Amino acid sequence: QVQLVESGGGLVQPGGSLMLSCAASKTISSDKAMAWYRQAPGKQRELVASITSGGITNYADSAKGRFTISRDNAKNTVYLQMSSLKPEDTAVYYCNVRGGRIIWVDYWGQGTQVTVSS
């Protein structure tokens, strides 16, 4: 089992920036994608961004142009740089590792709260 530990959440004013980090307790092999999801109160969890080990990224429309996902394979860490934050970005942000050619895995972190408010 892999543990995912998120950090970097907090309270930020509209228009501000935050960087989230997610460190995995074990090596994440190249056949697995890493991603960030978020869940706002009363809403379903939704994909924010994902990245493969080769650096191929995918973003939700709401994140395009404002958020950047990156991955340090040597550190088994994925980042989410968020800028131009809006109140509607307020949510619990979850790190996810999914995939596997031989054994399929789907790991989740405990979540980190991001609150955008003046």
C-alpha cells in the first residue's frame, strides 16, 4: 500500500496563489498517472489535473490557464501550482495515483483544504 500525503492547502484571497504537494511513501512506477481531484461541499469529486510519468498533462476546463501540474519522479511527488484563485476553487483537494500494467491500483490521499475568500 502506498501512502499519499498532501500539503500546501490553506486560506488565500481571490486572485492569490497556492502550491499543493503530494508525496508518495513508495516509488510510483512509470505506468501510473498522478492526479489532483477536488470536492466542494455538496458536490461530486472532480478531476482537476493529471500527469503521466512522461509528463503528459490533462486539465479540467476550470483549471486551464490557471493551474499547472508537475511531477518529480525521483521524489515520487506531484505538485499543483494554482494561481488566479477564485472563490469557486474552494474545496478539499485530493491526490490520486492510478494505473498499472500488471496490477491496477487506485490510491488516494487524505485531502487538503483550500479556501479562497476575502
